[in-house]
Amino acid sequence: MPVITTIEDLRVLAKKRVPRMFYDYADSGSWTESTYRANESDFQKIKLRQRVAVNMENRSTATTMIGQPVAMPVAIAPTGLTGMQHADGEILGARAAKKFGIPFTLSTMSICSIEDVSAGTGGHPFWFQLYVMKDRGFIERLIDRAKAANCSALVLTLDLQILGQRHKDLKNGLSAPPKPTLSTILNLMTKPRWGLGMLGTKRHGFGNIVGHVKGVENMGSLSEWTAKQFDPGLNWGDVEWIKKRWGGKLILKGIQDVEDAKLAVNSGADALIVSNHGGRQLDGAESSIRALPQIVEAVGSQIEVHMDGGIRSGQDVLKAIALGAKGTYIGRSFLYGLGAMGEAGVDKALQIIHRELDLTMAFCGHTNIKTVDKGILLPGTY
């Protein structure tokens, strides 16, 4: 086992262990992938101010996200097909989040179902991410299932009314059901560790959908259903309807523009997430960390602003907090850990990010995450 010190170490290991079609699904963006790359690289341009001779004892990264206590201002982001990175991946991720004391967000397009994750964590609260489908009856049942599973927040994704084209998925034949090429089949044969894990679980389809929609009983019928279901007509009126139906904490994901941020405030949501879907939708859009400050300035006093996209370290988390985010999300950093080593890999990813966050905060002269602001950043670099 190599010595793992960074998220990049986990990524390299995940690339070796996860079949290419599923690794590429997680580690790719749309079209030229310029926004996907900018999400990460724009963090590197922001520089930190090092302070010395400051008492660094009794440090704390604990805070709250939408009023819920968190060990650090990080939540695990909703990621589709997580259970294809590693068998029962969503359950393992939720368990790791529970142990660490941060929120886990389950995707509508997960392999393990809402009920699977609830049972796998002993009924521990988690967050549920909702995609709006044309079948409103299905959406109502999905919301009710999330309530029954003790979900403590609903994360409504607004930026996937239509699907951005991801070239790697097309080349790998990744669809529902998969249409693998000869090269991807040969690649699958070189991943025995992954294959043994998959043989040991019954969870191979979209657990929140198969068996919960009339006529969708297998991957073939699922493919036909999902192709028609993402709703290009989604609008702010639907947000109001979902808020009423849910009745609990509501987070809106996919805000990149100040005008949309103001509409999010008017919707009565509890928080918004500055996000470009990991660079998987509109290629050429601004990176999340560059979009964050103007949204915080415009609406930060009226709604809790979170940020998602490109976080690969605790330093990235600290920079986002310094620029006004009250919480951050890790998607790929979580998936790399999961693909590399299962639950132990997710544990490792969270430990790496927390340690980097804690030490960097101290080097910048702070001992409490709640006191961090733009003062830790070098002027002119953000």
C-alpha cells in the first residue's frame, strides 16, 4: 500500500482500481472540459497570507451548515452512479460522513436507494438531492421517501434540465444499460478487486427508480424512462411547489449568476450552492470559486451561500470560506477515496482535507474557522 498524503494520491489509486468507463464518468467534464479544469486551477491562483507568533492552541474547524452542526464546513456532494465506483458506494460514503460528523448527500441517480442508505447508517440523518422529472407523481413519492428515511435537508438541483454532452461517456459506451466497447470490456477484466465487490452486492441499478416507477423493472426500461424524464420546463414555480411538499430545509444547487441568486432568495430556500455541476454542464462557464464572491456580496446577508466545484484540499476549503462561503462540498475528492479503498478511502479523504484545513488555518493566524475572512488572502490574487 502506498503512503497516501493527498487527494491526488487517492485519485491515482482510484484510476488503477476502478473500471475506466466509471472512473472517466467521475473524472470528466463536458465538451472541452475548460470549466472542469478551471474549477480546480482557479483555486491555485489565490494566495494565502502567512502569519507568525500567533497562539495556535485549541483550534476548531467546527461550525454549522443550515443550522446543523458539522465537524468542518464540508459536506459530501451528491454524485450519480457512486455505487459503480465501489460496491455499495453510497452506503460506505454515508457511514464515513456519519463517523466524521459531516453531511452526506445522496443523489437521485444513486445505485443504493434512499432506504438502503438509511438502513446502512442505522437511520442517521442525511441529505437527499432531487432531480425534477416530468413524472410529478414519482417526485412526490421520492420526497415522501426522503422524509420517511429521516433526511434532514433536500438539495434541489436546478442546472440539469437537459444533459451536457460528456465525450468520454460516449466513447466508453456509458449509458443505461451500458453499451461497452471491446476496449472497455477488456479493461473491466483487469479490475478483479472491483469485480469481486460487485459480485458481492445486489445493488447494480438505479435504486431510487427501479421498482418505484410503473413499467421500470430493469436497466433497459430504465434507459427509456430516464431519456424522457429530465424536465426542460423546470422553473421557479416548481421550486415553490417542491418547497411546500418537502416542508423542511431546502438547498438550491447550481447557482452561478447573481440574478439567479436573488431569485433563490425570493424562493424562500435556506441555502444556495454556487456550482456549475463540476464542469459537466455548460463548458465555458465561470469556475465556482470565481463566481462565489459576487454572489456572496449580492445575497450573502439574506441566504446561506455554499460552494461546490474543484475542491481537492483543505486549503481550497479555507479559501472558499475566506471568500464568504458558509459551507463547501466535495464530489470527486470523495469519489477518488471511495474508488481507491472503499469506506477506508473516504475516511482517508476526509482526514486529509481536515488536516490541511486545520494546519493552513493556523498558519494564517486563526484558531477558529468562524473567524476566517478575506484577511487571510493576499490582495490581488482573488
